[in-house]
Amino acid sequence: MKYPLPPCSPRSMVVGGITALLLIGSASAQAQDAATLQSRALAATCAPCHGTAGHAIDASVVPGLAGLPAGTFIEQMNGFKSGTRTATVMHQIAKGFNDAQVDQLAAYFAAQKK
């Protein structure tokens, strides 16, 4: 047996639409927050040598990464991976990141102020 749907008032349709938009916006914000958190966590692996959020400590021989253009970061990481850029440990560390993670790190550090 089929049951007819109750008639919807214009007010209930507006309230339902607003509720749907709020839920969609909330899900989008949560996804964005998760991506931001993931980028920060990934960048935290660089902090012991390059400083928090890529800000190297004063007089450090290791360069800071904050504000480094994304293309430069990617180029250098690929150089470490391939061995064309010399390093003490970065050639080993770089190989632990896939291309998507390198892109994510590049965007994160490029967005940081020097």
C-alpha cells in the first residue's frame, strides 16, 4: 500500500532547504579542516630540522621552508629523490613522500609567511 506524502508548506520547504545547505556547508568545512590538519601533521615531520611551520631558527645551517615557492619545493624534493641534488639525509627522507604528499607540503610551506 502506498502512502501519500503530506503536503509541504512553503515555509517547511525553505526550512528544509536551509537545513540541507547548513549540513553541506558543515561537511565541506569539516573536510577542509581535515585537509588542513593533515597538511600541518605532514609538515610537522619537517620541523625538527627546518623549524615549526618551516621557520628555521636563527643561524641555522638548515634552510627554512616557509614562503618557499611551491615549484621550487617540488623541484628540490624531486632532486633529492633522484639523487641529482646532494644532501646528507634529505635524499633518504624525500623518498618517503609520494608525489601527492610533496605537492601538499609544497602548498603548505608556500602559504607560510617568511
